[in-house]
Amino acid sequence: MNCYLPALGFLTCWLLVCPPTVHSQVGDPNESPRWWKGNLHTHSLWSDGDDFPEMIAAWYLEHDYNFLALSDHNILSSGVRWMPLSNIVKRSDDGILQRYRQKFGSSWVETCPAANSTDSGETPLEVRLKPLDEFRCLVEQAGRFILIQGEEISDSVDGKPLHINATNLEKLIQPVGGASMREAMQNNLRSVLEQEASTGRQILPHLNHPNFGYAVTAEDLGHVIQERFFEVYNGHPDVNQLGDEEHISIERMWDVANAIRLTQLDAPPLWGIATDDSHEYHGRPGARPGRGWVMVRAHYLTPEHLILAMKRAEFYASSGVVLEEVNYDAKSKTLALVIPAIPGVQFTTEFVATLKPTNSNDSQSNSLPAAEQIGQVVASTTSLTPSYTFTGSELYVRARVISSAEHPDPSLANQRQQAWTQPVVP
């Protein structure tokens, strides 16, 4: 199906052959919710990615994702934009335009002579970048795959990067800055939440790669309680996932931030997202697709149902491990998982907890646990049905599942596939 007929004009063509997509599967609404796989952090030629957005969307569809948020830096894929082919080739390779035409047809791909054309030599070309509302009808499928509009709000404080993704935006949000990292986080989050309130749509903000440039600390994450989501895993190889001699790992930051929230601020915990932060789609080194994602448990494949489910913590983060079930029984205070068996693969589940303070400041309600009590592995098992029952000493418990299988496209040395469940506060 060709959704661009120049003789008719785009809008007329869209109404004729691309009616609005119904973002839900056909079925019994009383059925149990299911798991949907998606990536919330993706870049295209609209900012610093190296492929056309519809080519990227097709990759995720063909690799069995159910939803994808396009999140270019400080821009939405909307309006009219032309890009010199020479710039596109510099980012990718000489074959990118041919692959684009092969995928979607010559009548879909629009080129024109560049504005700085000369009479000598080959005429340089420009290629039109298609906006989301124009190309989504080529790839979306009801009940199987949807696209969600997003933005990576890219700000900085004293030269250090602050990047916050906002998923399911209606309008572009400009970064607003601040006198400190915490103030800038709060200001940008306020802009997102204000748009959510004014438009009446569900929007999900999450903090990206806090160790990128070592810009955001665990204390920042802990104290900006308006932020409920952050990337516990980001597949970009340059985001300092594991920290260094002077900086803790991103997963350690998660536990420190939640210890602060639960002991000092009486605030809800921070929840962890995995993304691939994809930029490169041609096999070159860098931030490639398919490294990290979220699995969301919801009835329907719509932006609203997915985001509401995530706001209820009905999701887990993954860099390769698939979980069949994640359940918490409030009556027995038991967190239980079911892991599908894979021949030749062993899964180790570590239950990670931060314990209630037992130091000399116990009498103070806002005392922080000792360092060794934060993010402690309180149980470990290789069972495919691991479970943990609270003893009463834990502030929260989360599960980390580690596969013996290597990651098929690692961003870290000796990386294994993993999954992270959300912290449960009894």
C-alpha cells in the first residue's frame, strides 16, 4: 500500500488508503492481560540517528516488538523537513537510499535537487524525512505493533548532560534548565506533567542514562521524587553503565536512590526501565537496536493502557531474559517469578533488598541504612520458579535474573542477558 500520492496530496491520500489505526487487539476484554514488548528510547535521522524513521520502525516490527517510541533530541518528527543526501550517507553508507526505496518503493521516497545545486557535476539531492503521522500507517498493525510519539528532552547544567525522555507527547517540550541538576530535573519534569494535565493524555517521563557524563547522582535521583522512572539499563556503550573507581554503577544508584526515598522522604520508589538508545542501524559499532527493552503487562496495545500499566509497576526491564510471570501476593508477602525453560541455559535469580536501618540512628525515622544494607542480595536460586517471602526486615525487594547465555549484541564486556523486576514495598 502506497500512502503518498503526489497528485492527490498527502492528506487526501491518507484518508483514502490509510484510515486511522485502531490501537487495540480484537478479543475478549475479560481475558487476562498479556505481556507487550517495547522500546522507549530510539533515534532517527530527525536528530542523531543514521536511518529513516520508517526503516527503524520496520526493524522493530520485524523483530517482534509490539511498541516503539521515537524519541529524537528536542524535536518531534512532524512538519516538512528535507535533508541533504550527502549528510545522510555520511552518517550511514552509500546504500542507504537504495535500501529505503527497496523497502517502501520509489513512489514513497521523495527526493529533489539540493538548494545549493550547481551546473557542474552530479546534482546533489535532498531527501524528505517523513513525519510520524505520515508513515505510521505503513507499519502499525492493530493488536501487534504501534508507534508512540516521544522526545528526548536534552538539557545541560554546568556543561553536564541531562536527558529526560517523554513518551506519548502531543507537543514539543523545550528544555528549561536550572541552577542545579536537581532543579533542572524538576523544571523539565514539571513541563512534562503540565502537558499531561493540560492535554488529558497519559505521558511517561523517564530519566535517561544517569551515568552519561557522570551528570546525575544517586542523591539527585533520590530527591527528585517527581521522577518515578529511570534507565537501569541502557544499551549505548558510552553511558558508563558499570561506573568506575569513583562512581557507582547505575544499578547501585537505583538502590541508593530508593533507600533515600523510603527512609528520608516517605516517597514512592523509583522504577527501572531498559532501553537500547538506538542510533546505528547498519551493523557498525555504537548504539544498536535490540539490546534492552521493557515488557509491559496490559490488556490492550494502546499508549494509554501501556503507560497506565507502567505507572502501576506492571512491567519489568530486560536485556534478553523473558519472564512468564511476575507476581506479588500481598497476603503472604511473597514475590514470585516463573521463568520459561531454555535447553542448555541456566537462570540465576537474585533477590535484592535494602534493609531497614539497624545502625545507631535507629531512633530517627529518617535514618539511612548502612551502605552494606543497601542493595543486598538476600537470596539466590537457580529455580525456574523462584520466590521470596518478606521477613519484615526489608524496605523493599526486587529480583534480578541472570542468564548463563551471553548477550547476542553486548554493550559491556562479558555481558549476560538479564531481567530486572520492580522493587516491591510490602
